[in-house]
Amino acid sequence: MKNVTLSADADLIEQVRLVARAQHKTLNAVSREWLQQYAGQSGSAQEVDSLLKRLSHVRASRHFIRAEMNER
């Protein structure tokens, strides 16, 4: 594990400490969770982009006739 130094307003840090304490967590644990969630957001965007590329052939505006909707 690597140490990172962050700077923030003293009041904000105290608020985060209080929330962490209420959740029986440390400030480090809360920070790690946030970093994991933040890093995961870009992965989700990449997954969505990949899915949209794979589905680019789908035409959402096309109207289907009843027979097509009932095909199995």
C-alpha cells in the first residue's frame, strides 16, 4: 500500500472524521473507499462505450410490426 498526502479545509476534514467515526471507520478507510468508487466510475464509462459500440447496428427508432414483436 502506498501513502498519499492530501490537503483539504480543516472543517471539511473534521466533518469527514465525524461521519467516519459514526460509521465505525477510520478516515483512511473512508478515503480508500472513495478512491475505489471514483476509480470505478471511469471503468463503467468505458464499459458503456464498449456496449454502445457493440450495439451500434441496433436502430432504436425503427417501428416493429406485430408479427415481428411476437416472433420467438
